[in-house]
Amino acid sequence: MTRVESAHSISMFKQCRRKYFYKYKLELPEKKGIAAINGQVVHAALEEFFNMNLEQVNELNFEEKCKIHLFGCFSKAWVAAIPELKEVQEEKITIRKYYEDSLAMLQNFSELFIQRVKKELMSSSFQQAFNKWKPESEVYILSEKHQIQGYIDAIHKRNGEVLILDYKTSRKADMTEEYKRQLAIYGLLYKEKFGVAPQKVGLYFLRHNEEKFMDVNEALLEDVKKECASVHKGTASEDIGAYPKNLGVWCRYCDFQTVCFGQKSLQGFMKKEEAPLRV
């Protein structure tokens, strides 16, 4: 039976097939790191922000109200994540740094959102302006045809165009090949579900307050279809031998080090290996 993949699982397969085997074939547990928890909290705050009650908000007080609501959403999400944060075994100063980084990223978002709403107020009420920039949030789409799934952070429909946006808390604002593949998958999922492709797919790098988009065309969608099919073919086997290790810097942060290398230290193992292990 073909497994339903995601952009994340495909990236894992391409980075290290052995890690994919441990995660998705053996279903070994992974520890959630503080960066992942931080991203989860920021995403939760942004999703909840757009559920804001607009009854008591108007053109005169919307800036203050929007900021209070957004940071209230963040506080709620952060408190909910405390049990997970206690499990990561990081020093308090490190957790505090992530907390402050999150606030700075949300401050960037609020300033950009308020700036856009202000422009709309020249010809619209606040409620109309808010709703124009309110996306469909956390949209889950499953493609039975391509056996691929994903949660889309934001779908904007403006001026007759559909734009898909994914929020990123990464330290670099680089449109990597991994990110491009993720966006192409989202474009494919949207077309499969709604019968028409979005015009653009992009990333909002919250730390840098920068959006980057790429156009969606048939060539992009055909390429990602082939890539998905290739991964399905490459993950058909249940034999560990079909999933070779791919040694790299990512090994140092992998939860499967002990399983992968046994009692031998990773550092010693990597010194002896000139090329990725093929077993």
C-alpha cells in the first residue's frame, strides 16, 4: 500500500533514506526540538489572529486592538506549549531567546498587516480591509491521485488571483530547493482540489519580514508530480537495505544516531567514512 507523503517526508527521504526508514517504516519516535515547538507556537498565534472579533474594532483603534489580540494569541499558544518546552532540556536562557525571537517575528507581521490595512482604509471600512487580507488558514488538502497531503498556512484571494503563502521562522530568507518543492506540492494540491492552479506560491519569512513568491505553471506542476512518483517508487520496499545512510552535518542533530551507529561515536564513524554508507 502506497504511503501518503508530505513535503516534510519527501524532504527527509531526499536528505537521508535511512532516517526516512526509521521514521516512517519502523515508526521510531522523534524528539521535538525547541525550534520546531517555537514554529508551532508562532503558526498557532497567526492562525488564531485571523479569528479576531471585529465588533469593537474600528478605524481609530484597530492598530492597538490588532496588536493586543495577536500577542494575546501568542501568549495562549506559548502557555499551551510549556509541557513540550519542559521536555526539550534546554537552558532557560535559550528558551527565553526563542520567546523573544517569536515576539519580534510577530511584531514584524503586525506592522506589515497594519500597513496593508491602512492602505485599504482609503476606500474601505476597517472590517472590509481586514477581511480582504484575511486568508483561509491551515487548509488541509489530500490528493488521492498523487498520494500526497499538506497543510497550507494561508490562501489569499485578491484581485482575481489565488496566492498560497507559507510562514517560515527560519534564520535565513533563502528560497531553497526544499522550500521550492514544498510550494510546488502546495500548488499541485490546490489544483487537484479546486480544479485550477494558484497564480503564485510563496513564503513569508517572519524573521526578516520578507515575502518571496514564484509563479505556478504546468512545467512546475509536472516536475513535482514526477518527483512524488519517484519517491513513492523509492519507498515501496520494506527492506532496510533499500534505504542507505547519507552522512552529513544533519547526522549530529538526528534523533536516530544511537540506532544508526550503535555504540560507535558519530564523530569517529564519520572520520572513517569517505562516502555515504551504502548498506
